[in-house]
Amino acid sequence: MDFDFSDDQKFLKGEARKFLEARCAIPAVRAVLDDPDKAFDAGLWRGVAEQGWLGAAIPEEFGGLGLGHVELCAIAEELGRAVAPIPFASTVYILAEAVMLAGTDAQKQRILPKIAAGELIGCLATSEGPGAITAASIQATVSGAKLSGVKIPVTDGDVADVALVLAKEGGKPGLYLVELSGDVGRVSLKSLDPTRSIAKLTFKDAPAERLGGAGEGMELLQAVLDRAAALLAFEQLGGADRCLEMAKAYAMERYAFGRVIGGYQAIKHKLADMYVKNEVARSNAYYAAWALNTSAPELPIAASAARIAASDAYWFASKENIQTHGGMGFTWEVDCHLYYRRSKQLALVAGAPKAWKERLVSQLERKNAA
């Protein structure tokens, strides 16, 4: 079985890289990083929408390209390589996937075309502070189609138009679509990666529309996160590969004691370890892409494995990239920290690796017991 991209998908990936090299070079990323009033690159967001990437996996009947999830994975890998400062993951991997998975026809007709056109930004609001999210820990409530509660932190919550909110109605968890109008309080927060903003959202009797069935919130949320994990794995893989490229390039040009540092065994081991972890992550990501694109029952296992391997690979590659660059690797002027920041942000945006490890073990136990 061939898990590699097809020729057409490789062409799409190549064109995506050319576009991002022209429109999302490091100076564009730093422009967002250095400006506290700039949450994301609005020009790049419009350009991505014009390319059709926002609707790559959205069916044509809802304004998308209807290409499929493997094509979206190819695009995600290039976005990760470029550390693109746009709310792509929150909008496409999470909100769009949630609506396609559980939305009514009316909800799909209202939301998906706007996502595909770049007219709507989404976010996922589940966390209410430190600790794991469980049915018992949820404090946000819905009564009479009105939602109240506080969610913190919410990635892209300060720029989103619609939030996917986890709340209880009648004591049962549900996922709700909430338009972030003036009735919703928003406070921008500082984060490790300022190129991906976060916020505190305060809801007080905000109009809410349930997504999916009553009481299905936790199951639906996990199904959405499984889909998002497969896509995020490719974004993480793109960043990890770029870190390896940066470390290798520096090791081949930096001289110490009369020879390039790439000739020293310690540096060779760093680069080899980065390569091995990246390839492990790649194989798991490809498996997850297949499971997602075919709606295979193996998706929960494949997505969990991909999430764990990609999070580990990206963090390790970004850390070793800094180490390979030596003392200058820690400085603001060198680009290594951009990838380290993003590796930490992506590792938490859809649940920490620890939670995914627990999910993988539980899924394997369930499979073996069947």
C-alpha cells in the first residue's frame, strides 16, 4: 500500500510552498510577532482564501473545492513549515470539520461558504482553566438557547467570529455555535507564541445554537479533535522538517577549530536523532491522513499516534535546532525561537500529548478486548 502523496498532491504541495515563500517569509512572521496590536496576518489570510485552501476539504455544494483531506494535509504541512501567522487551524481543522461532521444542512449552508471565502474565523472554546476537561469539570451552562460562562485560554478567540463552545444544558455536555458579537467579553492574553493569539471569553446569555445531538458534547468534541489531530500532525511535521533543514544548513557552514561543526560526532547525532523522529512522525501522520480521508474506524488510534509522534518530533527538532546554532540560537535575531514557540503552541492547541497518550492506550485496550 502506498501512503505517499500522489503526483497531483505533490504538485499542490509544491505550489503551496512557492506561494508561502513569496507571501509568508520570516519577515512577515516577525511583523506579527513584533506588533502587539497585530493578532494575525490579514493579508496572508486573504491570499490563502483566494488560493482556495480554506475550502480545500469543504464540499463544492458549500462553496469549497471538495478536494479531500489528504490535499488539506499537504497544505497543512507547508503552513507549518512557514510558521504561518493565521488562524487556519482553529477555523479549518476544528470549526469547519465540526460543522461538516455534525451540522445541520442549514448550519452548513450558513457557515461553510463563509469559511471557504475567508469571511469567517472560528475558534474552539473548551478550557476553563488548568486541568483536564471532563464532563464534571464544565461550568459553562446553556439555558433557553442562551450560554453563560468563562472560557480561558481560547486560541484565536480575540479575532474569531464564531466560537465552538463546550457547555452543559440540563446537566449534559453539548457543543454550541456562538457568534462572538459585542455581547461576548473578550480580553487578549499574552502567550509563548504571539503569532497565534489567545483570549479570555466571557459569555453572558449569549445566543447559542447546539451542534449535534443533546448530551453528545464530549463524544462529538473527541471526534472533532481526532480529525484536527491528523491535520495538526502535518503542520507539526512541516515545522519539524524545517528545523532539521535549518540545523543542517548551519552545521555545514559554521566553522569551529578549523572544520565545519557538521563534521563533529555530537552534531551528527543531533541531526540523525531529529531525522529519525521526523520520519516516525511522518509515517504516523500518513496513516492518520488515510484514516481521516476514508473515514476508517482506525481514525481514533491513528490520530492519537500521529498527534503524539508529531508533537514529540516538532518539540525535539526545534530544541535541537537551537542547540545546533549554539549561543546565537537563543537570540531574538536568529529564527530558531519562532519554531520552538510554535512547537509548544501546536502541542497544546487540541489537547496535550499526555491526554493523547491516555486516549491511545484506552483505544488499544478497547480494540484488543473486542
